[in-house]
Amino acid sequence: MEHCDTSLAKYILDPVAMQTFSWAESVRHLMDGAAGLSFIHTHKGTTHGDVKPDNLLIQQGKLKVSDFGLATVRRTMTKFTGMTTIKGTSSFMAPEMLLGEPGGAQPAIDVWGFGCCIANVVTGELPFATFKSEHNLLVALRQKTPVYCKEQVRAGSPKKLLDLIDKCCDYNASNRPSMMVVEQELRSILESIQTRDGFGLPPPWLERGCCIHDSGWKMFECAVGTKDFELIKTRLESEMGDCVTILKIEMNVNIDLFRRYHLERDRVLQENLKDANEAFLWHATKEEGTILQQGFDTNYCRLDFEYYGAGLYLAADSKMSNAYTTSSRHSQYPSDRSMLLCRVACGKMAERPPLSSSSEYQKLLLQQAPLQLSKEERKRQSQDKIRELLRMPENRTCSPGFHSQLGVDMPNARKSKTEIVVNRSYQAFPAYRISYRLSRALPSPVAEGRRDLRTFDDYKSSDFHRQAVSDRLL
């Protein structure tokens, strides 16, 4: 057997996995298991006989059915009668087998066991968890007790998934669906999860046929005239004027990177009691674009770290990010540049004061006061102190309960806030890379005296940027 990463049972019990629990990921695993059981029922004429999470192995991101020790070819089956002939895990076994009823060894027993596996995923508890003994379990089965308690269901469980458990765990074996039907139901549930409220794969990916199993890193060029191309082009030209010429717009379809972003977005949503959404914000980048392969590093910043702190900086205005783009011709014009348009999970916003106003920094100033230090030495000590403060955990993350901070346009201009700083690595996903040519230098929005720069009050509401580009790109 090939090396297996884990089993469904360990996945359900793993506290680390549960911290990043994803319904799309879990339903995809279940769909793989249903497909495997459907295959052995339809093409091999075989009933597994011991379907449980321990026998559903997750290998390289895909779930496979294993341990056919109790599997029986249908044409040579004998009838199970009495408890002495029963093997397997009782809490996942169909009632007709445990109760010794006629006709028990049929594909329907696998459907029951698989329904119990779904219930295990949905609740994190074993089926019939409240019945601690074999005797009590048999009593529960005779009374046709449901396999799980509704109160144990995880928050956000898809209703269709709960309905599927009821169908699979019908006490009348003839009423249970085939595993082929179960697989189709799970596929439908997965598609609804992927497309609801911006979760899952973005619409352009679905249109191009990208699937959740595709873990490769690809860049798709958006053709001139497509909706994505025209929306981004219009926004750039409206913010930067006629001095910008679009050379190429590419869509990032790194499924693994997007899945991590999806999990982070789900966590932000849960921690904010759904008072959060997504925004499309700009970020400067180099032409090489390695950031698209590895994700963002939020532990380091090259800008004004005194004000921003560690994190990733995203701007509502492309002019702000353009100021930091790396030009292949430096300050000469025309200049070819590259910028990212990022999908950002927005939670509660915090306004962090500059580190130079902290008590630790003020203590340094008091210590310097009686000393005869040169201007250069004072500056060096101040910068060293700021870096020391940045290494402290409390200065590297947002306030408890918050997910994003506001940055500033330049030192001492804190009333003209336009940039968001995120401190969690997968809180932003680089959705598009825009290559463009700039024909002349652009003035800073602050230097222009613009009055449409956003302030802290603008970012307090949960829907502060829902129309950042258009619903098409969200």
C-alpha cells in the first residue's frame, strides 16, 4: 500500500485540522469515498462490510477506501444471523446486521456505514455517542433512534448534508440510496458550497473548468475584451489617468494557495459573527511574481515600519501602490511595471498608533536627553529601538478580536489613511497580476490634496469595500 497521510478518523479528531476546518474540503473527501464505494458495488459486485472513518484513508489530499477484510462478493454471500457472526465496529454497522435480520449483507449496509461517517464529520462524535454499551446500542436500534443528535452538529453544517445522513441511515434498507446517488448528492453539495457568497472557487475559475482537485500553479491571461480585463482596465484608468497602458492581465489559479485563503476567510467570518466580507485591494510587486507561488510573507515590511508594523500593505487606490512598484527602468519613462489586485478577507479594523508613541520608545528619548549624541547616533538608536519593538509579538499582530489595521500614506500624515495592513499570512490572495506601462510620473494622492482618501471611520462598517471592483470579481 502507498503511504497514507492520515485517515478520516484522525482528520476528524485532529485539533489542528479542525482549526482550519473547511466544509468544501470535508465534502470533497466524502465525495471521493462515495465514488470508491460506488465503484466496488457497481463494477466489482462487492460489499465492503466495514465502512468506518478508520478505513477511509486520506492520501495526498484524496480519500481512498481501504481494508477489505470483511468484503464479500455478492454472489457467494451468506446470511448474517446472530451476534456471534458479526465483526466490525458496532457503532457504524447497519441495524439489520447487528439485529440479525434477513438480507443484511447487501450494499445497503455500506450506505448506512457511510451515512454514519458523514454524521461523524458533521458532529465530531461517534454515531450513537450517548449509548455507551452494546446493550444500549441494540435498544436504540430497535427504537429506531437517529444516529446523531441535532445539538451536536457543527455550526454552518450544510442542510443538504444533514438530509443526506437521514437518507443513508434510513432504518428501512430498501429506502437507502445507492452509493452512486450519494456521490451525486455530495457533488451537488460541494458545488453549492464552492459558489455561495463568494466562498470557494471564483466564477472565472469555474468558467475555465478549474476543479478543486487541480493543485498546480497556473496563470491564465485574461483576453482583451473579457469582463475581468475591462473592469480592471477601467478602474486603473479612472485612478491613474491616461498615462497608464495595460500590457497584460493574468488571473492566478493556484488552487492550494486559494484554499488556504478560503480557510482564513472562513475563520475571519466566524470570529466576526459574519460581520465581515471581502475587498479587492492593490499591492505593489516585482515582475518576477514569486509572491504568486508562495503567498505573502507578513512578517517583514520594507516601508515605514514605525507606523505600519509587520504585515502586508494593501491600498484602495492603485496610485498608492504604483508609488512602490519596481520599475524595470527605475525612474525613467515610459516605465514597465507590475501590480497585484488582491482578494482580501476583511475583519474588524484597528487603528494602531505609531511605535514612536509607545512607552518603551518614550523611555529611550528620556535616556537620550542628558547625553551629548549626534543626530546620526540618535537616529540609529531610534531605529534600533523600533526594530526591537517590532520583534515583540504584541506589536506584530492586530489587537485581540481584530484582523486588519490602517496604515498611513507617509510619516506624520495620519489623517490621510488609505492603506490596510493585514498580519495573517493567508488573509490576502493575489488574484490578478497587472503588467502596465507608465508614460509619466504620477503625483502622490496626498500631495494632490485629494479629499476622497478614506479615514478610520470609513472602514468601521463591514461592507466598506464590497463594490471595490464589481460583484463580478467578488
